[in-house]
Amino acid sequence: MKILQSLKTLYESFIDKLFPTDIKCLLCGRDLPDNNFFCEKCEEEDIYNEGPRCVKCDTMIKEGNLICDDCKNSHRYFEKCYCPLNYNAKVRSAILKFKDDNARYYAKPFAELIYNRIKDENLQIDFIMPVPSHKNVIKRRGYNPPELIAKELALIMHLPVKQALIKNVDTTAQKTLSYQERQDNLRDSITRDRKIDIKGKSILIVDDVITTCATVNACALLLQKSKVVYACAVARTTKDWRTPMTQSQEKK
Ligand SMILES: [Zn+2]
Ligand SMILES: [Zn+2]
């Protein structure tokens, strides 16, 4: 039986290699010749968050700098952010599809992209925690996008997913506020679930996009009893995206 099973697996992987099925570019839907995430055309469009980046929040910075002005000027309660993609128009449209058009199939490749970004960092994580969403938002959308990514990432990393925070207030309408206003509102809208033990734990927070760091910072602040908090997201905005940020640009 075992031999038959291995022969079948071997045959299937051989066929897969010969005739790759359903491998399409995540951004434009073009068929791909190999098992990649993006086609060559999309890869030319600055989709990867690479080059000089802030050691704290992973946003692009000027060559020679270590830390961005925002991280220099405001306290970050998380250790470091990891974001594989650059939140440009193409990436943004894929993420909005994932978040608002029920395109849940993005969760797996998004998690793989995040994993590729963090796998060599040697992070010792105890559990993965999606950014919490208010129950009305989950009801409206049918799912919590960061939670779908967190679950896929947890499968890859063989780690548990735990939700140590509760979002008590729907802050959807607060996207146009300044960093400080958002930070204050978020702080009041999230509480810690004391049933989840965080003392001495290393936690990896998962979000879809990191824009101002207000959300992950508010979460990390509430998780201060833990040992360390890292954050990751599919994409990171660059400075140009931050102002002005209107609701139509970033729906959450
Ligand atoms: Zn493409
Ligand atoms: Zn920074």
C-alpha cells in the first residue's frame, strides 16, 4: 500500500511539473510558466518591499539611514515589522480584492510571501496573533482577513494561532484621522483577553497592510507583558501613501 501511495505521489508531482495547472500571477491573473507568485511584467513594477528599509517598521528609507523619522519620533512597542511587498497600486488592488471581494484564496500565497520574508530571521515565536477585528466588521465581511493569513502562516510555521486581544469598538470610520488620533482611538477600542496567557511569550502579530503602524503599535502596547512582539503584513506603504489617506484608498 505504502509503495503504491509513494508511486502515486511521485507520478502526481511529475505530472505537476510537466503541466503546471492553475498557476497564475497573483496581481494580474496571467498564466505563469513556473511556480512563482508573480509574472515578470508585474515583478518589474516595484512590487517587492526591498532596498534600504527602516529597521523597526520596514518602510523604505533613504540609503544610509537605519530608522525612519516616524520610528525615531514615536515609541514603538513592537520589536520589528516584516512586510514582503510594497503597497503600490497593483498590490493594493489584490489586497482589496482579498479583503472586500471574498477572495479568500489569497490568504495562502500571502502567508507564503510573509514566511519567505521572515524565515531567515530566526524568530522564536510562541504564537501567531491576527490583528483583531470588531464583530460587526467580521459579520459584514464574513471573515477577518488577517486571521485567514495568520492561520495559513501558522500551518507553515507549525505554530498555534491565539487571539489575545478583543476589538470592542468598530473604528472603520477612523481611517482618515492622524496617526496620533488613530493611536488614541485604537488604544481605547482594543482590550486584552486575560484568558490568554501572554507572560513571557513571543508573539507575531499578522495584518494585511501596515500603513502608519498605529494598529500594530496599539496591539503591541496591550501585549507589553509578553517577552517580545513582532509584526508582519503582506505589504508596507511608503511615505507617499500615508498622506492623504482617504477611505476610498484604504478600506478596512
Ligand atoms: Zn502579473
Ligand atoms: Zn520606521
